[in-house]
Amino acid sequence: MAESDVQVKEQRIGVDGRPILLHIENLRVWFELRRFGFGIVGHVRAVDGVSFDLHKGEAIAVVGESGCGKSSLMRTILGLYMPTEGHVEFDGQKISEMGRAGLRWYRSQVGYVQQDPYGALPPFMSVQRILEEPLIIGGVKSKQERLARIRKVLEEVKMYPVEDFLPKFPHMLSGGQQQRVVIARAMIMEPKLIVADEPVSMLDASVRVEILKLLRGLQESHNLSFIYITHDLSTVKYFSERIFVMYAGNLVEKGPIGAILKNPLHPYTFALMAATSDPDARNAETYKEVPPGEPPSLVKPPAGCRFHPRCPRIIPGKCDVEVPPEFEPEPNHQVQCWLYQ
Amino acid sequence: MSANREKLLRVEDLVLHFRTTVGTVQAVDGINFDLDYNRAVVILGESGCGKSSLAKAILRLLPRNVGAYSGKVYLGGSDVMALSDEEFRQNVRWVGISMVPQAAMNSLNPVIRVGDQVAEPAMIHMGVKKEEAMKLARQMFEHVGVPEDFLVRYPFELSGGMRQRAAIAMALVTAPNLIILDEPTSALDLLTQANIFNVLKRIKKELGTSFILITHDIATSSELADEVAVMYAGQIVETGEAKDFFPAPLHPYAQMLMASVPRLRADQDPEFITGQPPSLINLPPSCRFAPRCPKRRDRCEQDPPIIEKDGRKVKCWLYA
């Protein structure tokens, strides 16, 4: 019903001719800081000028530390926060102009895989009830059809025999199984886009790979667009085609996975890679090169490049004064850093 | 025997079982290992394998539902299991062994200044005066890289990484020979994590402290490990030097665990371990990994002995 209300406007096409599903332009999400509830004393600039295109069927990873604004970016894409400036366009429509019916349709098009599966599942609902809820809200009237779709999606997340799992409550499942239910819930409305926020960080090492492979398989078989939000660089290459590195509200480096892992351009990306360990006994003999300090406050970010106070390759008089624009030193690989002017 | 007495820590047949309404949980079930001065051992294992219970058993931090608690723990040659609870508190906890518990950064008292909290163990366990203890706390802050003026701040004024460093400073202030770290960086960001491991390496080098690092994060554990012990279902299934273990683990479980680690610098596709670890209630008499093991044979129906191979120990019939 809702679908017919929405007319799809002109389709954006990406540089390589693939249609674009999600177009984000100069997005800012600021939160007001109030003192004692009165008067705005400042803004938390959680997302501050983010632009990118996500193609249909493409998987991307947003990599950054906590507090860099990646969760605010994700919540804006999910339609939970509204942009302060700029816009998010899904299939040619701005989500800020969708209205209630449009948003309801939009939310059925976007699935969300939460970080903590136990916290994301209502403890008083059975697996069947958890998966039925979105279908009821989405207007699937026939009980038979709902059950059929629940069975299908549970098979897709490899929870069989399905009948055994339907009456179970979340606390009766292992962490990996809980995360499968969360994925099944995200998939049940047959969305075009899945946003996964650290989907494996709460799971054990051996289960992590299983869940990542499952997500990758679903992404490929359903031709889904996928946004994978993580701080773990070692998992992204198994998962996505492009990486966006986020620091203090900005995407400081964007590019294909191979290019970034082989040749990281931004000093922050470089630091992230240096800090990521592979299991190797020689690690114990050396110290890591880690930039000093902590990520800046998003209320009063530093002037110029936001990484300059921690940057080992700072150009004095340039980096601490002027905000670096986006440079493109190699095709499809952009970086916000004065080193590449 | 006398050579063994030289070791900093020797754990023999350590058992810690919990009583529950559904049965006895065999969380720590006959653990043997030792650790020398100025060495770090990593206890690796999935959640629920009993690795945190092992730390509690060593430090005698027991809950109320203990079903069985036995074995020997020698610290610097003397049997600390023979001590009374009060003697243990006075002579072992903090003095000989201190611990940085899981999520230590959230376990600081919110209404006491960080410096006072760090100084407290020194006042209680070393009997030093307040000024002296604060001096020690200041020194420890320097070791872990926390600015001195943070001594008078409250925990909420510090970032997660800084609070974690303060918790490590607190474990250090009594100058113990051994620190047990339970998942010291699991809640922290990547760069902060790398920073903390730099701090731990420096402490080990400068103060000669030994560490027991309990974690499921294999990749970062290699930052500190001299030795590795892999735990599965309440037992240690493999021990060895880190330089031997990381390139080529012996036990099938350890091999699969290593194969499950995603790597940044290698193009190897990670594999997952099928099945679930067993419940620690009603464990089978067979090898505990046998139901998930791709290399299982008939012999695996019996509990395998610990087999020594080139200075490494592995609990698996493959090497018998």
C-alpha cells in the first residue's frame, strides 16, 4: 500500500554505471548541548560534512573508533535522526521529505543488525513472535504467509531444524544463534539495504567468522547493499568492496579495499593499520607506533584538520589552520589530507 | 623439585567447581602450569571455557556456591593454598599477585579521587603512610602514562583508556611479582588498545613483572605473550612457547582457533569451528573436544593424557 504512494524519482547512476541506492550529500548531524535545559551552549558535531554514494548490491565498511560519529551516521541512514544539514537520498528520494507513510515504507527497505544481540532481542518474546512482529507491522495479513516467510528466513540464516527454534526465547540461544535471529529479523522484510553495527564484536572469535560469512553470503545471494560499521580492520577485507575511514565526524579516506590496505594515504588510516595485530610471536618484541592523545571533542573540534594534534606528519601553518578538502591522488581513492595537495 | 621451586608460580591440579541447581559446573578441572619471573603467559579460550574462573581460583576470589576447590598453588616456592583466608589476604592478594579484573575501568569507585584509589592498596597492604602511598601512586601513573594531575580527578573525568591505565596502576602500586589481567582491552578502541599493550610491555621490561593475560583475542594477545596456554572446557589442552605456538599450534582445537583469526596482512580466508563448546555440567569421559574434532579417532573416547613433544605439552591422542 505504502509502496504505491511513493514515486521513484530519477535514478542516480554511479561513475562505473552501477545504479546508486543511497546518496549522501554533505550530511551534518549536530546535537544541541543545553545548559540546565535552557539555552543552547553548543553543538556536538557528530557527523560533520559526510558525502558518499552506495551502489546497488555493494558492500561498504565504515571504520572508526568509538565517538567518531559512525553510529550517528548509521542512525541517520536508518531514519532515526534527521539531518541538521545536507541530505540522505534513498532510491532517489530524500528521507527528510518522505513523510510518515514514506518513512514506514523506507524502514521496511532497510534492515538493521545490532551490535549486542542479547540486548536487541526482547527477552519475553519467542523467536517466532520476534520475527512475526515486523510482518504484522508491514501489513502481511495472512498468518500462513507470515509463518512461511519466518520459516524461509530462518533457513536462510541456517537455523535448522526451524521448528526447534520457533518457540525458543532469546536466553535459550547461544550468542551466535541470537545474532542469527537478529539477522533474520533484519532480512524478513526483504530489504534492499542492511546496516550492520559491529555485528560480531560481542561474539567469540570462532563464531565471528561464521556470522561474517553468513552475512556475506546473504549479501551476495540477495544482491543487497550493505553498510558494515566496525573498528576492526582485519575483518573488513572479507566483507566489503570499499572502506570509508571516519575520524571526528568526517570521512577522512575513501577507497577500494585493496587500495587502502596496500597503500593507506591518510596518517590516521596508517595508524589504525599499524595498531591492528596479526597473531605473531614477534609482536611481543616491539612497541607499536601509536599516535599520542585521544580523539578530539566533537563540541569544539580543533581548527584545520581534526587529526593534526595527533598527526606525525603535520605540516605546521597548514594543517592546523585550514580544513583539508578532498584530494584524489589515485582514481576512486579520496583522502582529506594536505599531504596529497 | 628444587628447580621447580625457583619458579614464580606453579599451579598443580587446580580444581574449582560450582554448585548450581542443575548440577556441578566444572569450570576449572585439573589445571597444571607454571610461570617464571618476568614472563607473560596468555590463557586463550572461548567464553565459558573457565578462563576467568581460573584467575579467581588462583586468587581465591570465590563465590558462595563453590562445590570443590582443591589443588596446589605455589608462589615463589611456598604453598599458598595452605594459608588461611586471612593470611592469604595479607600475604598474597596485592602483595604477591594483583589483578586487573574484566572491565576494570568501570570498577573504579565514582566518588573517590583516582589517586586515592590507586594509593589505597599500598596503604593497606604495605602499611605505608598516605603521603608515601601517594608518591608511589604518582610513580605508577608515570609508568602507565597517565598525566600526574589526573591523581586528583574523579573517574568520570577520565576517558576509558585512562581509567584502564589507572586500574593497571592500582595493580602495580604494591609492586607484585605477578599481575593477572582479565580481558584488559576488550572494551577499548583500537589505538587505545595498542597503547595499553605498549604500557604493559614497558612495565614488563622496566619492572620485571610477570603477567597472566586472560583473553579470547588471539591477535592482540601475541603482543605480550612469551608462553601460551589454550583452555577448552575447563582444562588446558596445549601449552608452549609463543614462538612455537603461533606459527604451528599442535592441538586440533588450537589449530582451528588460529585458523579462525582474520588477518590484516595475509590473504588467508578465516575458517570457523563448527558446533558449540560443551556445557561444563556433565562432561563426557572422552576427550572434551572430540565431538567437534575433525581428526577424532576411536581412541578419543578415552580422556587423552598430557603428552610432551619438543618441550611443548598437548592433551591429544594424535601425539601419543
